Amino acid sequence: MSEISITIQTADHTKKAEVSLGVNSTGEDVLQAAISNWSLPTDTDYSLVNSVSGKTIKSNSSLRASFIRDGDVLEVQPVLVAG
């Protein structure tokens, strides 16, 4: 399995990690690892956005299928619910 090196960060840029992940990892895998490692609130929904391309990564799509490349920055963004 191939790996890619990317940066994952929170939307407010307070948490940041450079990681190597398998290209078959999914957006959900990345989100769950970030939520767990950074102790993010679990009662919030999050999306994963490639800040280089501006595209949202679908939770069930692999990094390969989402065209994630070495050096890309993926941002964990809380999904805001209007109320």
C-alpha cells in the first residue's frame, strides 16, 4: 500500500500534525483519528476540506479517490448548524 504525507489541522489552526497515511484511508478515518488524538468535542459533526483545492472530502471516499497528494493540507472543520 502506498502512503502520502499530508498535514491535518483544525479550522482555527490551533492543532496541526504532519502525518503519513495509506492512500486507501478514508475521510472518516482521518476525521476519527483527529477527533480522538486532539480530544475534539464528540457532539459536533465535522467535515474534512482540502485547503489546497478547496474541495470537501467525502467521509466514505479514500484519499486516493479524493485526489489527495503529498503536501496537501486537510482541514477539520466543524459543521455549523443554523438554529
